[in-house]
Amino acid sequence: MKIKKELYFRIAKPPKSKMNLFKKSRLFVMPALLVSAMAAQAQIAAPSPYGAVPSARQLKWQETEMYCIIHFTPTTFQNKEWGYGDADPSIFNPTKFSADQIVAAAKSGGFKGIVYVAKHHDGFALWPTKTSKYNISESPWKDGKGDMVKEFQLAAKKEGMKFGIYCSPWDRSNTTYGTPEYVNVYRQQITELYSNYGDLFMSWHDGANGGDGYYGGKNEKRKVDQSSYYDWMNTWAITRKLQPNASIFSDIGLDVRWVGNEKGLAPETSWSTITIKGNEGKAPMPGYMDDYNLGSGTRGGEKWIPFEGDVALRPGWFYHPEQDNQLKTTAQLFNIYCNSVGRGGALDLGLSPTTEGILHPNDVAALAAFGKYLKEVFAVNLAKQASISVSNVRGKQQKLYGAAKLTDADRYSYWATDDKVHQATVNLDFKQAVRFSILQLRENIKLGQRIDSVEVEAFKDNAWVKLAKATSIGANRIIRLPKEETAAKIRIRIFAPVSIALSEVGLFLEPEIKTESSTTTENVYDKSSWKAINDANSITIDLGKNTSFSALSYLPEQDKSSAGAIQKYDLQISEDGVSWKSISTGEFSNIEANPILQRIAVPNSSAKFIKLISRQAVPGNGGKVQLGLSQIEIYK
């Protein structure tokens, strides 16, 4: 009625003799005008989706952004990274276990979910499974009546956190591993887990499959064709049936892919779409596909499979007491956050409970400090203080697609351009100059990843100065400037092959972080007088005199490739350099993906000569082992 009234008074009043005719006719004219206006409005449709788009479950995963994965098995009590499958269940008895403490600490860090490792490669099931005797019911914890998966599920529910599960397909304890029988066992295990622990947000897997193991006492190496052995598409069909809302993660899972390293860092350009080459017709697994683009993705790729950046809070995934003072600092964690969540993916941070079954106080403090800093960084969006103008608005429909959508904190409302407008600008004008160091952008990914690149400029000395540029915006893009900037006018230039659908613009000032130290100086020997001899597979160190020592550490080369790093070692000592005695043999687990400092504890040892031998190395590097004195430390 309001609209009709307005239209009525804009029309010239007819002569009195024709008033009755006008009154009758206007009843038909006014609705016709309304229909015409509505038709014009309806013609301004939303942009058509561009390329691959996320599913509903992937959208929920993208919104989660940060979660933690928790490694706590008998391996913790062995002070190892990977268990061999031979640990006696009696060693698993965490006397102060508290899932509530662990999950609450994760929440304090700003994380929104946890993934619990229900079974790692050692094969020990942390729930009372019917599929294997090697499970938590054989441990003394809670007199064999405990269920650690349930404890974490309930703790997550209590804190309002999402819950996910990882059940390793590799099982170093199972006698049937490598046979078709084991695949049925594994499927029964995930059926139990996906049926009895509530709604899951993630079904998590990794690429470690096959190798040395205990295998019920066989102590042998078993290889499997990991591209076909698990029949992943049919195995994952169980997930889809029992947990339809769970995103499946693996090296290239159905929903989420691995970033390609265990540092949590994505490359500068990292598309959420990807085209997978190799292993056609089978589930893509490492070694059976071209994995060169795991980190970068593929512009205009066939599938929407965004990445997860996984990294441990400590150097290793499991708890090691010698790493109590080697946690990542707030500055390091924020850098990882900006290069994972801030590049369109998610951050999965590894937490490592102690043998008591709780997080070490240092870990709790590190999480709380990081969570506090995140809140401080994003507390004030300076863009909300600006007058924002854009160079084009789709159909001139300000309410639907105008600049106001850029600061409403809604991922799926958006500023959009006309179909023919593929380059546009967003201008932020402030009443007075503001200080800033971070620009955050989001696309409405329901319409695909549309933007190719952006350039950020500031108006200084009567000219526009380029501050930064970026590609692959997607669900979230954080652009950290090299230094803090001050400006009253900022311009964002956007380039795309189709119309633009930008959801959010954020401008923030990164607070200063107090100086932190991630490591402490350990009691190591001065090696300036040592002599070292290298051969193809070993390094022999002449200490000059008989020396007592408690440990030796080895740091793989920290280049882009871990090829040539030692996987299996033999540590020997000698008094004369002729007769040798082996004092420790073992493996540096997971060193290919996570080439961190490796420590061999050998208390009460003494020698003049020490030899570290590589019995097996990471493939590549022409078969050469990378060994040098700079990689070795000897501890008093």
C-alpha cells in the first residue's frame, strides 16, 4: 500500500469529470507497475558458480579452520615417535589422565575441534574393540574397563568442540596385516568407531602404510600396494554411510588433502581446487600419483579439495621429556596460522600428552598464549571505520551486492560485480590515517574460487604505492605486510576471469609479541677439536680422548628435500677406532615427512671414537647419505 500511495501522488490529478474513471483504472495500473519493477529486480540474479565448489560438509570443515590432533598411545611410554607394535599393554597406565584438561587447553588456543588418534601404527586400539586383543582393555588403566576414545568425545562435547577420529590403516601388531583378512578387520574397526562416538567432523587418515613391524612376533617387513590394498573407495563408503557429515582427509582424500609437509605451511599460491593425475580409477595415494601440486593445488582444478596444514606443537608428534622446552612460540604459531588458515586451508596442531595423561604445563601455557594473541590480532577490524566504495555493484543492487557486505562478518554475504566486470577496486577512506599490518580477504566460496589475484595499495605523497599482492584468495587470505603501514586511503585492486564475489575485507594491526625462546641451551660438548671421517653411509668422530656422554643427536639437512636422511641407524663406539661395539640401533620414525632433530639416549656411555651408521636412508639423493659434523651433537 505504501508503494501504491507514492505512485498515486506522482501522477497528475485528472479532471473531476474523469476522476471516477481514473480511480478504477489506477487499481489495474499500479499492480502492473509493481510487477514490472519486481521483474527488473528478479533479472539481477546471483553470479553463476565458477568451477568446482565445496560440498556442505566441506563448507563446515572450512568454517572450522583450526583443530588439534592428539597422539597418546603406548608409544608415549616408550619415548618413541612410532611404536613397533610390540609394547606390553601393561605400560599404558596414565595415572592423572584428564581428557577435559587436554581439550580445554586446546580450546584456550582458539581451536574448534579435536581429532583423536584411536589407533596409531603400533596397532594398539584405545577403545575396547572386538576386532583385536591388542587394545585398552588389556591395560591396567581403569582396570581394563576404560575407553579413551569415549573420554575424548565427551570432553569435546563438554567444551563445545567438534570431534574427529584417526584410525591408522597400518597396523604393526596385527598378524594378518598385508592379507585381505586384515582389510576386513580394519573396516570393522572404523565401523565400531564411526557408530559409537557421536557425530564426527573428520575421518582422518595418513599415508604411512606398510613396513617393519612386530606383526604378532614375526618381526618382519611387509609391503602393500597402498593404491589398491585397502580398496579405499569402498572403505570410505563406510564413512559416507555412517558419518555423512565427516570430511575425509588423507594425502589426497575425498574432501581434504595434505599440504605436503609437516610444517603446517602452504606455498604462497595454494588453490582449493586440484586436478589429480596418475592412479586413474583408484584412490589417490602417495607414490601412485603426481603429488607435485599437493601444496599449490590447481587453478581451475577438477575437484574442490582444500588442504590441511598439520604440524606438532613440539618437534615430535608424541611426548618426549627432552622436548619440554622446545615448543613453538606464539610468533611461530601465528606465522603457521597465516600460512595455513590464512591461505585458504586449515591448521591441525599436534598435541602430546605426557605419560601422566595430561598436557605438560608448558604446552598449556603455549596454547593459552597463542589463543590470547589471536584474539588481540583480530579484535578490531579497522575496515569497519572506513568509508568503503567499490568501482562496480552488480545490477546497481546495493542492498544485495553492495560494499556494506564486506564488513558484516558473514562468510556468505558478498559484494559482487556485473558479469562483464572482471576487474574492480575496493577503496577504504578513513577520516584520519590508521596503522595496519594485516589485510584479510574472503571469497564466497559457495560460488567457487573466482579471484586470480589482488594488489593492495596505499595513497602516500599524492600517489598510489603498492604494498603487497596475493593470489588464491578462497575461504580466507591473510596478507601480512613486510612492515607496519600508516595511511588514510587504501585501495584493493582485484582481478578475476569472471565476476567478483568478495565476502569480507579486514584490516588489522598486529600487536607486538614479547620476545620468547623456544629452546634452552643443553649441556653439549664443544666439538671444535673433533675430527670426523665420512664414508658413503657413516660418520666416524674422533673425540681426541676417552669421553663420557649421555646422548647423541642427529639433525637431518634442513633443505626442501629429506632425501638421504638416515631412517635406520646403528650407533657404535670404540676405544681404538678398530674394534667397535654397537650400543644402540633403531629407526628415526617419520623423518621423511618431519626431518626434526633426532636424539639417541645412551646414558653411562664412554668412548674415544663414535660412529653413526646409516642402515637405511630416505630414498633419493643418488643413494648418498647426507652426514656432516655440523649435524651431530654429543651431550654430557
